[in-house]
Amino acid sequence: MDNPARYMLTAALPYANGHLHVGHLTGAYLPADIFARYLRLQGHDVLFVCGSDEHGAAVTMRALAEGSTPLEIVNKYDSSFKSSFKKVNISFDIFHRTSAELHHETSQEFFRKLNSNGDFIEIESEQYFDAEAGQFLADRYIVGTCPKCQYENAYGDQCENCGSSLSPRELINPTSKLSGAKPELRMTRHWYLPLDKHESWLKDFISNGNLNGQPHHDVKKWKNHVIGQCKSWLENGLAPRAMTRDLDWGVDVPSEIAGSEGKKLYVWLDAPIGYISASKQWAMDQGNPDAWKKYWQDDESALVHFIGKDNIVFHCLIFPAILKAHGGYNLPVNVPANQFLNLEGQKISTSRNWAVWVNEFVEELPEYIDVLRYYLIKNMPEQRDSEFTWKGFQEANDNELVNNLANFINRVVVLTNKYFDGKVPQPDPNEGIIGSDYADEFSFLDAELLRLYDMTYAVHESIMKYDFRAALQGVMEISSMGNQFLQNNAPWKLIKSNEQGTANVLNHGLQIIYVLGHLLSPFLPEKARELLSKINVSLDERSDAILDMMNKMAEGEELLKANHKIEEAFHLFSRIPDDVIQQQVDKLHKQGSLSSDKEEINNLKSTIDFATFQQLDLRTGTILEAEKMKKADKLLKLTVDLGFEKRTVVSGIASHYKPEDVIGQHITLVANLAPRKLRGVESQGMILMTENEQGKLVFIRPDQTVSNGSEVS
Ligand SMILES: [Zn+2]
């Protein structure tokens, strides 16, 4: 394997002012967990850390709103996170918290180092001060009238009515949320990180994957949207960014530094350092306080940050600048940020309570935790926003986990118990050969094992590219292949004429189950454990079991030996009753208020497999003739040249195009759509169109001239 032996993996620190929802899970924690679990099973040395992000004005705001204290708030959500993560089996090596003393010390050490290096500049500016409360006001502590839409409850950083981002000085009639007083402007002095000075190396880092002029990481492995967002920041020019705040909740600016009184570290300076303090705490817990260093400071170790798209700039530009300024730390080799998950056609919203909360899911539907993981991975918003629907959740379970995976496993186990006394049958590659499509140099079993190895390797490659949807699909394809293999060889018939052939078929079926049990482990850890226990295989999740399995397969060695005893038949998954789903849908609509403003969501249709896509026959063509249809304002009757034949196509484009406008146009046609009659004319295909921003239909066609009838694939 050409990958580093050691990995430092971090997952975004959840902010301790609300519970976790499914969008958080699929955004950062599931991808990180799959990667961590898989790397461990490949024999890599992995440290996987996370923790609660407990500072910042939003925590104090929440305390104010709940009539509580910041400490009570962070304790409440920290324990909620811990319990939720444990129940959905996120395999952190440690879940730490930024209120810990060790974290305060670590962050202050960073501040001291950067300050003494001369990496900060100090800037004095006017900021709002609440004279009654005797403190400067964070942006969120100031409300007033939005200058853009006149909404009266806009915050100092954003108007939630029109979405504009604001600065406190722009608000009309600002008032303090603390005392209700009108705040006054006072001078205050803060430390800034002059990001403009880091721009040039950051450009080389993001665009070319270089650090100090040397190759550092492979930019081709980074997601386009991550690089795109960073480049757009870099192109706009980076500005000095305040690293301290006037707050009473957070990490103190070290007291020996002049002017530190009343100043706290900016939450975005202290939060990512939380990954380092978590690693230090982990090392202390191991009884080896220096053990964290090899993960952060040894250049043989690869640092990867798993986050949502809202944290890209902090992890790709600001935190690397802090690490580099400090010196002695690795910079990330990748930041595979995900986009957002929507819910039942709406954006997930904490304030509107439009969410599926993880702490409630694990209480109400504990038997479906791995189904939730499955559905969230299958719909992971890796490249674009995706959507959670309860119907989709049920369908993924019933159609894929029950009908495909559980069905395959059950059939093999039932037949093995029935014909071979519940023992792995002795294979004989030279006897009982079945099928005729195996090349001469391979026996039936060799050829099948090779196919299984190739499919396993494809899963491996997808995981190493952070393409977890494709990886999970690859695992499910192994199960589909298993079902097809059973169907083709029909052991229930074969047993009557060829016992050794049947033994070969079921032996291989059991090898497939062994592989599935291992490959499912990073994705569905509980179900994988359950599956393997039914074939009496124990999997140590902290061992190199997958590496070992793949090595054996590559050598052509059997995974499950003949005569190995398996258990009775079982159902790994079962159907989810309609009423369970309906209850959740009802609950969501009862608890949540629908968004009043129309939010744009790209409603993607559900995933289809490649074979389904291949059933489409798309061809290029040219429109030869066009005429208006009688008594149909919207329809044109077209004659399309496909090179090898001409087709009549009725198309609903008459309100966008005159017949003379479309003659000679190159188009793309769905050529194998069942013909249908429209106003008495049989239409033999459908022309692909899209809508431009003005709502006009436009043709989809090749950007260069190609022959009519060319296949589109
Ligand atoms: Zn507004």
C-alpha cells in the first residue's frame, strides 16, 4: 500500500450549544469514523480525536436564553455529544473538551509562541460597549434594525430575516442584549493574525500542494469544492483577522502579556488547537505523555481534518497559518469537507427544530442505528448537498439491506445447514466444475476468488479517495454479485446431480460472507460484528484483519477453512413497518415549523445503479423538419435524423421555439423510450432540454459537431 503508515485524524469539534443532528453525523463524523476504522483494519497506526467546542459568544447567549450559566450549558451538551457518539459507534480514541485546563494551557502556549515570534499585530478600534453591564459586546450581543430589510431583530453579525451579513456598526438603533441599554463606542485593542502575510505560501499550498516549495500533498485528491472555496478567499485577498475578543467566557490571553486583561482568545483560534490538546490528553491517559508528538510532529504522519463545508476556510487557511507560524507541526494532507444534508425538502434548522436529532433517534429507534449509518453514508453529501427523507430511509433498508444483503446471507447459511450440516463444505477445484464461462487457466473457484478480490480492492480504492458512498456501494455490489452467483449456479437444484459442485458453490458463498463481514465493519460496525459472530469469526476492530484478508485473497488462500462450523440461519435486517416511519414523519412536522422563505434546494433523485443507467440509449441527432401540431399550442412535430434512421418526435417546445428556429439544430435524443401517442401522432423518443435562467428551454447537445446517431454515455 502506498499510503502513510500513521494517521492523525480529526473530526470537527461540535459546538456545545445544541444537540447533534443527522446532518452533523454525515457531514464530519461518519466519514471520519469510516476512514479511521478502515485504516486500523489495514494495519495503520491511527489516532482519531474530537471534543466539545465550548467557548464563544453563542454559548453565553444560550446560557442567557435558558437562564443558566455557560458552564451548565457546555456540561449539558458535552454529555449529550458523548452519549450520542457512543451509541452510533463513532470510534474516537478520545472525545475531549475545550473547557479542560490542559486545553487552556495548550492554547495559551500557542498564543505566547506566536506573540513572541512577532506573528501578531495589535490593532486598536472602536467597538460597542455596554456601560450598564460593564463589558464590550460580541456581535451576537447586539440587536438592532437591519439596514437592508428593516427587520427589527437583526444581530450584529447577521440578519436572520434577509440573510445579509452585517457588522454591528451597520445596525440602526443598536441595543445590548445583556442590559437592553444603548451601547456606546469605546476604543479597544486586539491581537490580529496578519493573514495577508501568509497569502503567498497558502496559495502554493492550496493550488499546488506545496509547502516551503516542496511537494506536500496531492491536490488531485482534494475535493473541488474545497479548493474552490479556498481559492476564492485567496483571490479576494486575505486580511488581518482578530485572534482575541472582549469576552468573559473562553481562554484567557496569558496574563503576563501587557494589555491581556479582559481579553479572551478568539474561539476560532482556540477550537482547532483542541485537536492537539485532545491528543495530549489521550497520550497522558496511555501513560506516555509524549505519545501525541509522533502524530502531530513527525512528518511520516498524515494529518486529515474531517469537517462540514462551513469550516473549510478555518481548516484550510487559518489553522494551517497558525500551525506554520508556531512551527514544528504537520499541516493537513487533506481536508475532505462535506456539503450539507437537507431534510424532507427543507434545510435542516436548529432554530426551527427541523432536524432529526441523534440523541432522540438512538432512544426511539435503537434497533436501526446501523440502518441510519447506512442511509447517511449512502446519501453522504460528498460533492453536493443531499437529502434525508424518512421514506428513503425505509426504502434503503427494505430494498437494499433486507432484499439484497440479508437475503444473500440467509440463503447461503440456510443451504449450508441443510446440505452440509452447518459446516463449510470441502471445496475441490478439480471436481464438480460448473459453468462454462471460466477461462482454462482458472478453475471455477480461482476465477470467483479473483473476482471477489477485484471487487474488494475497488472498495479499498474508493475509501482511500474519501469516496465513501462509492465504497459502500462497492460492498453492496459484492452482495448483489453473491445473489447473482447463487442464482446462476442454483445450488438447490445442483444438489440433485452434483454434490461436489454444490459444495464448491456454497463454499464460495461463505467466503463472500466472510469478506462482507469484514468490509462492512467500518460502515456498519454492529451489524458486521453480528454477521461475523453467526459464522463464528471474531473480528478485532483494532487489528489489521482486512489487510490480512486481502493478502490471503491475493495468495488464493481460503478465508474460511473447510469444516469450520457456522450457526443457524438468521435475518441480519428486517423490514421497517410503515407506522414506525409515519410516527417519525408526524413528529418532525409537529416539532418543526416549516420555513416561510423559499429555500433553494437541489432535489436530487434517488441513486440508480450503473446497470440502470446503461439501459438508457442516448443518441445525437439533427432536426430535419418541424411543424406546429394542430390544436396543440405547445407541441411541435419534429423529424429527427439519427444517421441510421429518421424518427418522428413530438416535443413540447412550441411556446419557446418557432418551427423555422429549430430546423438544423443538433440535439440529444432518448432513443429507447417507449413510443407514445400525443394528439394522434406517435412520438418515437424524447429530446433532452434544460431551462436557462430566464426560464427558456434550451437544447442539450455536444459542444462539437459529431455524426448523427453517436452514442452518448
Ligand atoms: Zn435584513
